[in-house]
Amino acid sequence: MSGAENAVLRVNDLSITYGHGDHAVHAVRNVTLSIAPGEAYGLIGESGSGKSTVAFSIMGHVVGGRVSSGSIQLDRRELLTMSPREWQDVRGNRIAMVYQDPMNALNPAFRLGAQVAETLIRHRGMSREDAWAKAVDLFRQVRLPDPEQLVNRYPHQISGGQQQRVVIAMAIACEAQLLIMDEPTTGLDITTEAHILELIADLRQRLGIAILFISHNLRVVAQVCDRVGVLYAGQMVEEGPADAVLQKARHPYTMGLNGSLLPISGEVRRLKPIAGRLPDLRQVPQGCIFAPRCAYATDQCRTMDPQIQVVGKRHVSRCMFSELVPPADRFIEMGSRHAPGDSVAPQLSVVDLDYSYARRGMPLPFLARKARAKALDRVTLAIRPGETLGIVGESGSGKSTLARCIAGLRSPDRGAVRLEGRRLEPLAGQRSREARQRVQIVFQNPDSSLNPLRTVGDIVGRPLGLYNVVPEEERRKRTIELLEMVNLEERYMTRYPRELSGGEKQRVNIARALGADPEIIICDEPTSALDISVQASVLNTLIDLRTQKDMAYVFITHDLGVVRYIADRVAVMYGGSVVETGRTDQVFSSPGHPYTEMLLNAIPDGTRGRKALLEVEDSRPKPIQGVGCVFADRCLQYRGRECDEVLPPVRLGQDGHMVNCHRALASA
Amino acid sequence: MTTLATDPQAARSSRILTYLRPAEIYVVFLLLLIAIGPYIAPYSAYDFDPASSLLKPSWAHPFGTDEFGRDVFSRILAGARPTLLPAFASAVLGIIAGTTTGLICGLMGGRTDQWIMRGMDVLLSFPALILAMLVVTMLGGSTTILVFAIALIFWPRSARLIRSAALDIGKREFIEACRARGEGMGYILFREMLPNLRSVVIVDLALRCSYAILLSASLAYLGMGAQAPTPAWGLMVKEGQQFIQFAPWLTIFPCLTVALVATGTVLLGENVRRRFAISQRLAR
């Protein structure tokens, strides 16, 4: 929308269409943006907003679609009319791309060094030796440990964060003018994300490279970018300086996005998600594209195309009433909640649970003797009636395994799950019907947790029949009631999962769990695959259900914002162990374990610039499970041999605050 | 967005569909042949007519006659039933056994899967024809035994195929949801998993049918299964072989029939597979 004279990239009036005739989807419509040298431009929007389509069109890939109008210029050279030969010089050389999934961007059959060297040999005409030497240098630049050794490794031998560093090294190898990053940190753990973001900021400073940064995470974008463009349904609705867009958004859609962001400090108040869903882009309606979901829409909005309005310094919004729309009141009061006190006996408890993977190998006894990786190590937890226990941790911390052990999908090596003090059989099939009915589970992946060949009515109605919750003739009525509880109408009964959006699928999942009339629902990352606006409304549904039915949740997530929003108590897991438990406010305000501190520190806070990260620089050997503290190799409070060799003691604080650490609790 | 982006591809495939439609008509024709073949045959398939033995193909006898003066065309029509019915029966039986085994392996995984599949490997290690001959020689050459022998050949092959597809389905969370609810094994296997594998099963069935036709013809040719005077196609080839130098029509026409029927069934399988591939892609 604004055009700097010397822009590196200038996208002008770009429109991209998929399909033909009546089925044509106008995925991107009249998008204009420009990026100055050295500038970081953030493009945000929900899935389906067209942000990746824009990115791929800049790389010259519009698969299955066509550019119906507009131009894309790199350094005043038109890209859209280039021949495939000319493109070869541009791709990877002048524009480089960092993809969301590093595992897909790296070829598993080649050594890491070879993949970086390939680009250099091709574009820079370097000799093999020079290219490999340069690869080592690049690995050093992206701060990979031990670059000389690492170039000889294969992608699967390094962690996800390191893989993404390699991809970044490949992208900066040819000193491209423009770096396109498509959700580069989305699949990564929060601490890893913080490091990659820090690296990006650092590279920008040193190399002066222009960046087009695509993300759905507003805080991440605000931390990296100077300017931000907000895409909605293929149209740019707001553009401006990053902090202005995040803090003083003028377009109702951006306000809605901001309103769906979970606060990481201050009072917890109810989120205000955006109602409705993305419009069907086969028939682009007249008037403002956001009008059907806009709380402020008037008749004028529905008939007239809104023009771009200047609302601040280099800040524009595609809303007729930018001046009139009140600054967003981000939250509604959250009803007061009385979490059960410590004196209440736990409803569900997990006692000394151990689970390891390696034993499930080949049926050859002598092979099974090798060291077992413990996914769960003496996990003990309790959930009181009507309480929400949040379980947080990075990937690999064992939180999903724990959920599956509680649900009876995995049989633990040792320890027990108890329901009201009674020990449950390890596997669901062996448990009593009553026990299975009382504990239900909602899975993470909305696409794989519903049978694609069953209608919503079948799916939700199944537990009713299985557990005989209501007599047969009332089942249909009850199914409709269940759907209504999760804010889905009766017409969804006959739909198939493929006809639903991610958020709707997750609602069906919740409705299915509710069908059993349970007392406890285990939620295994139920919102991590959803857009933030959808996440907000699903979380609100869960909170409302909790109030209505006095339900207890075991809520598993990697997102600290989500935990803070929904949980009464939190358990922090690391390396298969629970390292800290306590009341949510307690854990967030005075974390007792160094790992919790590190997690809290890693949350992007939406302010720009480099963040001082709490992470050890020197590498210590990985601790041996069951001998010392699991966190010893990454701990900032490392005390030497004590941490390596002695199991950390349990330290008790107030109100059931419990920390497994050699360091004494500050509050105790 | 992704669904619609693949639209042109779907359009292209539907063109292939219209192109392949004759395969379906062809199979309907085959079924008709089995049902009414013997009744529309111009001559009897069994009665001797020494006066017209070993006649060349002509308008009166389009495929010629054999050494006993029986009309080859009529015999082929009458032979559809004894050739195709056991073939289809054995394919269905083999697929049922294989699908059930494959589903169980896919759902259970781990040790159960390993043991069952090693057992299947033992069966697989016998060459198909030799295994069938072994069974027929050991248990006798009745049609029922023949059907079981061919089904036994198909069992491990089908199990392998279904298992690989079922492993993917078995890992999905909706199956885990079933287990957590405490659903019975039969419900999970046949109500939740099987519908998701129907395209694989149907395609496998069509391919096995064509293979079964070839196998039963081969066995008949080797003197197993159908016995004279049954006009089974494989048997006809065997009987005609001795006259191949001066009456080649006795072998050529039954051979051609077997080839055409087998190809037609394969085409149908391919056709069905494409159709499922499209509907599944749209379903994603």
C-alpha cells in the first residue's frame, strides 16, 4: 500500500485465481506491498487468507492457479514474465525461501554440507572444496554447534531447531536480496522458536537482508518485523508499523485477531474471538469482505467497497469507519471461578507412572535388552473434581504419552491410574464400562480424529449407544443437544468431516467426548492445530462447559498462554518427569523450576528487537535418566555434580506448589 | 483451496473414466455370459456329432468343432460357468481371509502383526501354482478344494496389501478414540477401518479375480480341478493341444477367451481404482 522509491520487492495489484468459470476461487485479490532494502515485512492472516499463495507467487510457483492481474518486481525487474531460465538465476540466488517444515526442505539422503554447497556450486560457480568450506562458515553464522562435524551429518541426525538453522544457512548462502520465511518457527518448541527468532534478528542486522515474514502468530511477527500487512480472505485489510498494528489496530479484523491473542501477563479475562468463518471465495460478495463477521458492520459496509484509509503514520486500513470504530475492548470479564481447594480428595490420580518405548521392539529377547528411553519417569499427579489441570512441556516431554496412559491407550511399565482411589486396569479394554465412560479423551489432530466416512450425527451419537446413556428413541434428540452444547446447529448432523473446518471438527470431537457424560475429559492439545481466532472460541466453549457441567479437564498443551487462560493448576513436564506443579498464578508469577523460568522467558512478548535469552552457551552432556536431574544439561542454575548425580528433591511451597530441584524454593 | 487447485486433475481423470467405461459394459456382458451362456448356445456342449468332427470355423460353427464334433463356440459359452464361478469364489474367499488378517495386523501392530505376517511369509514363499497343485493333489481335485487352494494362494498376498493400508488407518486418532471408548474388536475392524479401505479391497478383488481366472485355467490345463467332459476353458486348451497342428482353433479360441476375460477384469479394477482415487482426493 505504501511504496518506497528504492524497494527491493514491489508487489502491485496482485490477483491470483484458482480454477475456472463458476468454480474459480479468487484466492488473492489486488494485493499491493513493497519491501525496502533491509526491511522486515510481516504478512499475517488466518489459514486460507492467501498469505502463502502470495509468498509462492513471489517465488514463481503458482501451482494449479494463475496470476490474473498485477505485477511482482524484484529490484525493478518484472518476475511474472520471466522465462524458466531467468527464474533459475532468481530462485535461491536472489530470492531465497525458508519453509515451515525443515524436514521437508532438506533431502534426507544427502549430507547437510552437500545441500548447502549445492546452491553455492550452482549459483556462485564455486569449486566443491570452496563450497564445503563456505558451508562450514555458514553453519557457524547460524550458530550451529560444531560446524566442521555437522556438515557431514544427515538431516535426521539433528533436532528440528537445528534443521531450521541449516535451512536458513542455505537461504543466506548466496546473499539473496530477499528472504521469504513462511512460518519458519511454527512447528518448533517455544524455546527453540525464541532462538530462531533471535538468529533471524541477528542475521538481519549483520547482512542487511530484506525479509518477507509470513506467520499467523502476531507476537512473533511483531518481534521480527518493522512493518506488518494483514491479509483477510485474499485482501490486504490493514498495513502499518508493527507495533501500531499490534497495539493500535484500526481494522475490525485485526482487532479481532488481537482480541484472540492469549495474554501472557496481567489479569486473565475472557477472550473475544471473531465470529463466523472465512467467506467462500468463489463468489466474492459486494462490499467489505469482512462485513459478515464484523461487529460494527452497517448497511453501507455490505454494499460499498471500502477504500484504503490513512489512519496514522504509514498506517492504512481498508475500513470505511476506521475513525469511528472504537478502540478494541479486548476482553469481557471472565466469570469468577472457585477452583476446589487442597482439602478436596482427588478424583483422578496418577501414581508413579513409568513408561518406556524401547521394549516394544522385535520379538527377540536379546535385542530388547538395550537401554530404554523413558517417556514417563515416576509421574505423579492428581486432579480434583471439577478442576482443570494444565500439563505443559515441549515436544518429547512425555505429555501425550501421559494422556494416553490415563485414557488406557498405553499400558505403563509401572505405577497406576486411580479413579476415586480405585486402581484402574492399564488398558481401556480391560477397564469397566463405567470407568471408561467417566474419563474421555479429545485428540489433537482434528483431521485424523474423526472417521472421514461417518456423518457427524453417527460420530457424536456413537457413545450414546455404546454406554447406553439415553434410551434409543431419545438418541437423536440427545445428539442434537450435544451439538448445541458445542455451538453447532442441527444441520451438522448429516455432514461429513471433510465438510467441516478445523474448529468445527474439534467441536465435534468435544461433543463426542461429552456424549459419554464424562466427569473428566483429557484434552490432548485440542487447539494447537487451529487458528488463533478459532482457538479462542474453542477454549471459550470448553470453559462454558466446565461451568455448566462441573467437568474436570486434563489439558495438555505446549502453549503457556492457553494454560494460563484455562487451567486452575499447572504441571510442567520435562524429559518425562513432572518438574513443577502448582496453582497457575503461582507458577506464572513465581516459577520455582529453572525450566519453567526458561519457558516463560521464551514467550515472544510482541516487542521488537533481540531478547536476552536464558540458555546455557556451553554444552553439557545429556543427563542419564534416573540418575541426576533431567534438566541438568540446559539448566542455568546448574550446580555441577549434585545436579548430575543426585535425583533432585521435592521442594514444597505454599498451596501445593511442588518443585523438583536442588535449588531451594524462594517462596518457601 | 488445495481441493479446488486439483480440479483440473480431477477433470482429466473423469475423461479417462468415460474412456474406460467399456470395461464395465464388458464385465456386465461376462456376468450375462455366466448366467445365460448355456441357454443361448447354438449347439449342445456335450453331445457328440461324429459327422462334423474337427470342422474349420465357418458361419455354422464360428469357432469350429472339436474331435467329437462338439461346437467350440457353444462349449466356450457353456464353459463360462465352470471356469469363472470357482475363480470368482476363490478370489472372494481369499480377499475375505486376507482383508481380515490384514486389518487385524494393521490394528494390533507390534508383536501380533509380526507373528501373523511371518506366517503369511511362509505361505508366500511357495510358488503360487505349486502350492495349489500341492493342495489339490493332497486333498483331491473337487471344485471346492480347488477354490480353497486358490484362496490359500491369495490369502497372504491380499493380507500384505491390506495390512500396509490398514497400518496407516490404525494409527489415526479416531481408531484410538474407539479403543479409549472400549469398542469391540469387530466394530473397530469392520465398521471403522474397513470402510476406509474399501477402495483397496475392491481393486484388490478385481485384480485377484483376473488372476484367479488364469490360475484356474492353468490348473485345469494341468489336469487339476475340472475334468472332462466339463467344457472348462483351461481343460479345452489341454484337450485341443494334441490337434494343434491341424486344428489350431481348438486351442486358440479358449486361450483368447481366457485372455480377454482376464484383461477385462483388470481394466475394471483399474477403472474402479481411479474412481475411488478421485472421490478420496475430493474427500481430503
